[in-house]
Amino acid sequence: MARSLKLLGLGAAFALASGAAQAENLDAGKSAPALFAATCATCHSSPRGLAKDRGSGGLASYLQEHYTSSPQSAAALAA
């Protein structure tokens, strides 16, 4: 019984670890305007408001950290 509980625990730990490694890109396939509408438009009336006082590299980094799920999506928005 104790052995089966250990195996069950190891299996659960493995399942959780493998699920975290296969994170899904929720922004995949969305255009930059669609990403802006979905993630930024609530607080920002235009993309120019996001870029104020930031270079494109700084903006992409900020967007990736706060709004998008991939570097590619952040770069598309920053452009």
C-alpha cells in the first residue's frame, strides 16, 4: 500500500511538471491590432500611449512582462 502511494505521488508530480513545461502561447495567431484590442485598449486609447517615453526594445520588454505571453507577440505590438 505504501509503495502504491509513493508511485501515485511520483506520477502526480511528473504530470504537474510536464504540464508546466508545455505552456500554451495564448497570443499565437493574433495580429498586433487584435492583441492591442484584447490586452491594452481597456487602459490605453491608442498604441502611441504605450510607446510614450520608451524605445521599441524597452517597450517590447515591458509588453512581454506585463501583457503578452511570448516575445514574438510583444515585438509585434511594439512594432
